[in-house]
Amino acid sequence: MIKKRIAELDAKLSSEFEIILWAIREKGNEDNSEKLFESVDWEGVMSLSINHGTLPVVYKKISKLKTGLIPSEVLLRFKDVYHKIVRWNLIQSNQLIKVLKILKKNDIKAIPIKGPVISMQAYGDIGYRMFQDLDLIILPDGFINVYDLLCKEGYEPSIKLSEKKKKLWNRFRRDIEFKKGKTLIDIHQRISQGNSSFDIFKEQFERTEVVGILDQKIDVLSVEDTIVYLCINSAKDQWNSLRMVADLSFLIRSDPEIDWEVLIKNARSRGILRMILSGLLFISVITKESLPEIVMMEIQKDNRVKTLSEKYLSGAFLEFPEKKDPDIVKSLVKTLDSPSRKIRFLLYYFFTPGAADLRSIKLPAFLFPIYFLIRPLRLFKNIIVHPFKRG
């Protein structure tokens, strides 16, 4: 069924999407380049590659082609945008290093994820990945210290928390954003918002690897843990951006020594193995690259993995990738391995207060329990009532 689905997509994809896929795939068909680039709307390619966060990948690929295949003015436009991305990435990478040094000086362990980390870990080039904010994961016991320290350093939190609210925020493992100038830092106490399936464990901090960013050695998640993280983060958005495909496929290619057995074991223990397998199958289909035998054996055991991958295929080629809360919830719930995990995730999502709930109405700390009622009411209004009115 999946082979049939990709054949249907290949037949109907625009030439602009085909070029982006060609750039992502390891074995792009350079021998057939002239045919691929016939009647191409290069404005469309640029627009799509920006919307899907893949412009650096596309530029790097077309810049290596023989002279004359791509109009010179097109290459210049891609080069100009690419250099702007590089400049932004360098500025933000410098900010990341500054924050990490501040945290380290105060004995706080933090691991950067996404952004410049994936640029180096997956692509080996700081300018290869488009990103806007910086993301750090911390162990929950460091949350209050991180909050106080960043505020002291002039970063503005997305929500101001009293001492008691800090403890509650810490207890519920909620994310929080800090802003200073043009730099936005997202602090994560879990790999993704949700129940304990997405917890961060001390073991992950003990099996880190090192990448170089601006001549600084930075501890990052192991390749195995990074693959799990990327699959979780992408499943949340139903793999609707081709940057997600590029990130994971380039990361897998970057390390031939990936311990797939350990990766599968860790995903199974979290109850998210289906989520990981469906993502791996999806990118395998998109990039036309084979998966290790151990991964394929696990995929064969669960028919829902194929069903999920097919669903991702239908949403991966939208001109403007969409992200809606109801879709995120449904997508994540379907990928969890057991009914108990699904129930726990739904309970967390519908009743655990988040930043939007605290911003909707300001209550003193002793009335915090009221937010457990405000959240489901607010979600009902946003998810059910507003769409019904628009319809």
C-alpha cells in the first residue's frame, strides 16, 4: 500500500516539490538533472523550500551542479537567502554558547537540541538548517534555578511565576520560553509536552556525545536519543514539513554505527515504539532509502505503523505546513503503544495547566487549582466552539 501511495505521489507531485526531494535524497539523480529542471518555477522552489525549512539543503545541492543547468540569477537569489540564514545561525549559536556557559558556571546541566545542534550533528554545517529559537532540555531538579538565573541575566519569561507557581510548573514538567532581544530560548523539562512517556532521564545526560559549535565543544544527546527526539517532535506535527525528513535522514546517514537495538529498547520502554517506527518508515519511503533489518522486523509486527506512515504521506506535501492543536493531540495519541499511555497523555493534555491558561486569567498561587478547570473549558472553546462557529 505504501509503495502504491508513493507511486501516486511521484506521479502528481509538482516539479518544485520534486526538486526539494531530489535535494534531500542521498542519491539525487544528477544524470537526469536536465530533465528534472525543465519548466521549473524557481520562485515556487524558493517559496516551498523556505516554507518547508529546506532552503539551505536545496541551495547546497544546486550549487554543486555543472554550470548552465541553473540560471545564474536563480543561484544568486538562493545564495543571498542562504547567507542571511548563515548569519542568523551564527548569531544565535553564539547566544547559545553564552547561555550554556552561564548555566555551567552555576552547576546547571543543560543539553541543547534542534537548531544549531542538528545543523552540526546531522549536516556538519552550521548554516544547513533553518531555525528561529534555541531549545534546551534540563533535568527537572534544575528548573527553578534556571528560571531565576535567566531572569537575573535579563531574559524575560513568557509567563511570570511566583515561588509557589515555579514549584507547580516544575512538578508538571511544563516548558517555558525566555526572550532577550531577538533571542528566544525554550526550556524543556520533557522531550515533548505530555505524560511520563516523554520524560528526560539522567541516563540521557550520561550518554551524551560532543559536537563542535563555533570552536566550542558542546554536549548533545546521543545519535540514538536524537533520533527518538526528532521522531517525537515530528510526529507531533504529523511529519508535515520536509525539514523533518531532511533532519532525520541526514542524521542517520551521518553515523553508520547507530545502535538500533538500544534505540528500539528505549522506545519500547517509553511506550512510543510505534511513534518511532512510523517516522522511520515514512522517511524511508520519502527518501527511497532502506532501513536496517532489525527496524524492518519491528515494523512488520505492527500493522498500525504502516497506516500511520501512509497518513503522514498525505500531509507532507502541503505548500504551507499546518499545525493545529486538535491534530497534534490526535496524532500523538494514535502513535502511543498502549491504551494506558493514551489515557495518561489525554489526561495530561486536557487538565494540566499550560502557559496559555495562566495568561488567560491571572490568579494568585493559592487559587492555582482553578486552572485545572479553566484549561478544559478553554480547550473546549478553542477546539470545539470556535471551529463550529467558523463552519
